Amino acid sequence: MEIIGKISKGSKMDQIYIPKNRTGFCIGNYVIIKPLEEKKPVERFYFYDVKSIEPIKLEIVKEVMRIINENIENYENIIVTGSFLDEGFQFNDIDIIIVTEGKISTSKIENEIKKTGIKAHILILNNKALARGFESDPLYQMMLSRCITKKRFIYKTKQKINYKLLDLHLLKSKTLIDNSDILSGSEKYDLIRNMMAVYLYLQGRRLSKELVDNEIKKSFDLRDVNRIKQNIIEKKSFLKKYKSIYDKTFIKILKGIESGAEQE
Amino acid sequence: MAQNRNKLIELFIANISNAVIHEILEQAVIEEFIADKYRKELATSFEVAKRYREKINPVNKPLPDKDIAYIKTKIINKVRAELTTRISKGYKNIDLDLIGNLVDKALKDTEIE
């Protein structure tokens, strides 16, 4: 039995009047009074390997999810990832993957997110492409190891080595070998991270940003990967080591192609 | 640090070659390739080549014919050698016929010719 009443103002105390003709609610009974308007349920997201996040970033994530939710009718999931989830505020933008089978224009959403003061990079993928990226692309695996999602995100895929794709990915990192002087610290870091991700992936390692950063520190004898971003590494010894890892990785890929592991 | 013109041209050649190789390999795996958003943001060889181009005189007009011929031949040879290495290892679907057009396009896009 429930009765809805209105709180009215009294002289010494306020009260709620209830009808005299009623079932239950006998004189002398104790009752619970609580507001009729229920609190809106708190929206829950799924956090994968995000140990902590600044409250303001969480607000941004909520806003991003709301904007996408209002602008897209059918989607399977929304994934927030990338450097935005790193500790601090060193990020340039917020990486968002919208998983959907439909074709969507992202410009309106990007513009709305921009109003929050943050640039959004939106990638539209269907489930199949996402699963394929997750099973065969080291950088995708690394990115998706740490993310916030709207819905539960489960991809139980077997790691699949596609040597031709890895060759293509590794080639990007070749840029650093001859162009150290012209590249900025953060460009160097991105290229090293890309190479290291391919290198570790070939060893069958499950990638995460932490693992890749730790391997970079170990391989280049650094206390902190930020030294690369700050462009204050010793060039000669660094490049020697870089070239050695690059060559080792490339040889392994060529061998893989040769053995026909991924050839038809 | 000021770099001499020849050195800048060699660096330009290395980067454009890399960009052309990348484009041809991308064509070879197009069906398995998914949106490469993260890597698109890496400092691509083409972008780096453009930075060198901005330092090679004459900056705002095409280079002399002699330079163009040298650069073009060197890029074509470099790209062909890299791709041939892969073909010899059994890499299929690499279309060497794409080289000429892609090199011409890259040189036009960077205002070398």
C-alpha cells in the first residue's frame, strides 16, 4: 500500500495530510517518507585497464557518450581510448570508436564534441572489422587493451599473425632511422611505439600500452618514455639500438612471408 | 642546423621512396587492411619529405631538369629494389607497374617538377 501525499507548511512543523478513509497506515504506525521523484540511475560504463581517471575526464566521457547516443540510433558500442585515458592532460584529442553496422557521418558529432573544448577523432567500424583489427593489428590490440566502453566489450580472438600487414605497419617506423633531426619528440615516440608493438606482437605477446612502454624503457635504457617525447635522448646510441630492433623485426617479417605463413 | 642541398635531396628521396613503397604495399593487402586511423597520425614519410622539400632551393618552383631526372631515377630504383626483395620472398600481388605513376604524382605533389 502506497499513498502519495504533499508536504504542506505548518506553523511549528511541516506535515503530510493523508485521507482518513484508508487501508493500513494506522495511527501510531511508523512510516518511511521519501521523495516521489526517483534519482536518475547513474550511468555505468565499462572500464578496461583504466585504474583511475580524473573526474573532469569522466564528465567528458559521459558527455561524449550522451552526444553519440542522441545522434546515432543504432550502434553496437562506443569505445573511448587513446592518450586521453593517460594520467594527466597531455592528450591532443579524444579517440572514439563507434561500432556499428550502419554508415554514419561523423562531422556533426565531432562538432558537438568540440563544444566541450576537446577535439574528437572518430572511427567508425563494424564488428567484423573491429574483431579483425583486434586479432591481427598490434596497435589496435594495444589501444583496445585500455578503454572505456558504453557496453560490455568482449573479444575473445586468437592472435593472428599477418606478415604482410605487419610489414606495412613496420614500414611507417622506418621514417625515424634517417630523419631523427627533423622529427619532434612526440613523433619519435609514436614511431618507436609502433615499431615496438610490431616487435612484441611477433613474439606472441598480448599487447598493452604499459607493456610496450616498459619494453621501450628496457630496450633503450630509459627511466621514463617521456624523455623521448621531450626529445632529450642521446641520438647516436639510440639510433643504433633502434635500427637493430627495426632490422630484426623486418627480417622476421620477411621470413614469415617467405615461409608462406599468411600467403594463400 | 643548415644541411647541404645534396644531403637534403637524398633525405627527400629516401622518404618519398618509402611513401611510394607504402602505397604499393597497401594496394597489395587492401582486402585485409582496416581503417588505419592511429597510424595515419604517425609522421608519415610523405609529410617528412615535404619538410625537406621546403628546404631545397628553389623552394617555390620546380627544380632544374637535371635534378628532377636524378631524383626520379633514384626513387624508382629504390622502390623497385625494396619491392623486389619482398617479391623474391614470395610476397604476391605487388604491382610494380604502379611505380612510375606514383613517383610522378609524388614529385608533382611536392612541387619538385
